[in-house]
Amino acid sequence: MTPLKEIQRLDEAKTRPDHTLSQRIKPRRQRRAELRKLQKPISSRKPAA
């Protein structure tokens, strides 16, 4: 039971490391980028489709 779960966790970490690592390492950059996107006028944004 436990070894299988551990292997699954490792596989998930390999397939998607951005969700865990990037958010921990550089959350400030992401927040700043999000704020910049929100501060930009809607007309300058690309249409979401």
C-alpha cells in the first residue's frame, strides 16, 4: 500500500513540478505579473477564446 502511494506521488511530482516548486520558489514574481495583468486596460488584453 505505502510503496505504491509513494511511487504515485513521485510520478505526479515529475509530471507537474511547476504547481509545487515554482509557487514556493518564486511566488512574488507570479503575484507581480498577475497584478500587472489586472492593472492593464481591458482593451490591451487579448480576447479570451
